[in-house]
Amino acid sequence: MFNLVNMSSTNHTQLNTTLDVQRQGILGVAFSSTVTTLPCCVFLFINVTMLYTLRSKEVFRETSRYILLFNLLFSDTIQLAHSQSMFLLSSSRVTLLYSVCVVLTILNNLTHSVSVITLVVMCLERYIAVCFPFKHSVLITTKNTGVVICIIWCFSSLKDMMQLTLALKLFLHNVSTVQMQDFCGLENVFVDPASVIFNKTFTYFLFVLGGITVVFSYAGIVVAARSASTDKASANKARRTLLLHLLQLGLTLSSTIHNSLLIVISNNLDRVQSVNMQIILYVCDIVLPKCLSSLIYGLRDQTIRPV
């Protein structure tokens, strides 16, 4: 009789412990979802407002700098919406079909590459505007800008089509991967070694190219600012803009090692601290870089700011 009572008490304690763990898990998901969704919604609203503004006035539609900014904001907005959707699905332990996950991942990769290359082109545009002001109106036209944007999207799409071919090859060899076994992410879709090496090589190449371009443009503007024929105010403003673009590139690069940082954190911290650090990293590495363009131009640009 005593054993039965003891067993009943033990089962009741285990049930309470299980319910507490589940309750903490639900509260943790609700907390992390709220903390990340609110800033994402705010910045999505700001980005969409900026996109509408850039298409609402003729001065924005016919100026190359604002056309490039529209392209950058468009890519960043898609990435922000995608990242938050994947975060919520991952937090809720919801898995997707493999085909759906591949499409979403490639779309995110595509817009990521477009953002980085557009950022580099915007730096070059500022460099030409300050260092070669008389050639700027000839080289940087609306038509040429449209051609450059088409090249950016085509180049980025070509890279993703190659990755899609590798993903389809893996899928055909393993038809059982109809449903994702884990959350939808780059490392769970492109597991083929050739795909991993290709993606890393392209990412490193892109950021080295971007870093060199920004530093070269910055150095050129600094040298030009010392010239008597250069508009000092314009040069200083362009120099500060390039520094902010360099910060954007750095934060975007940090997002590519986000998962590696998560593994280190999970192995060295307890569960509560690990979850809190993951949320902070997600906001800093994933969300913030997608919002800087709106802040840089929305607050600093004297033409956009009043609108």
C-alpha cells in the first residue's frame, strides 16, 4: 500500500515537472516571438513607407541614387520578412516541405546577394559623384542604373540557380526528404559538400570585394576632400555615408556566421542564458542590418526626410 502511494506521488511529481517544463517552453516561445516580432513589424512598416515614398515622387524615380536605394530596400524588406517568418516557424517547431523550404531559402539567398552588391554599387556611385562630378551626370544615368540593377539580379540569380541544381541532385538521390526533419535554413537545405563549399566561396568573395570597394571609395573621397575644387560638405557627407555602409557590410557578414555563434553559445551557457543570447544575436545580426538603410537615408537625407 505504501509503495502504491509512493509511486502515485512520484508520478504526480513527474507530471507536474513535465507541465512546468512545457509551460516554460510555451512562455519562452511567446516571449521570444513578441520581442523579435515587434521591432520587425516596426521596421517593416518603415521600409514599406520608404519604398512607397521612393516611388511617389518624380525626383526619386529619376535619380540614380534613389533608384539604387529602392532596390536595396526592396531586397532588405524581403529578407526581413523571410527571416522573421522562419524564426517564428522554428520557435514553434513547425517544419516545411523540402520543396517549399528550398524556394524560400533560394529567395533569401538571392535578395541577400542583391543587397550586398547594390551596397557596393552605391558606394561607387558616391565615389564618382565626389571625385568625378563632371562625369557623374554622363555615367550615372537612369538608363545605366536600370541596366546595372538588371545585371545585379541576373548575376545573383545565376549563383542561386547553380545551388538549386545541387539541391535537386540531392533530392533526386534521396526522395525521402519530402518533409524537412528540422527547421528551414541554409545549412539544412544545401547539405551537399560541393554546395557548402560553393556557397562559402561565393560569400567570402562577395564580402572581400565589397570591403575593398568601400575602403577604396572612402580613401578616394578623403583624398578628393583635400582638393580645393571639391565641395567639402558633399565630400564629408559621402565619407560618413560610406562608413555607415561599411558598418552594414560588417553586420551582414556577421549574419553569415550566425549559426556558428549559436552553436558556441549553446555549448557554453545554460538553457535560459542561451535562449536570451540567441534572441539578442538574432536582433543584432539578422534584423538590424536590414533596417540600417532606412535609418541612414530616412534620417540623414534632406530630400527624403521631410517626406
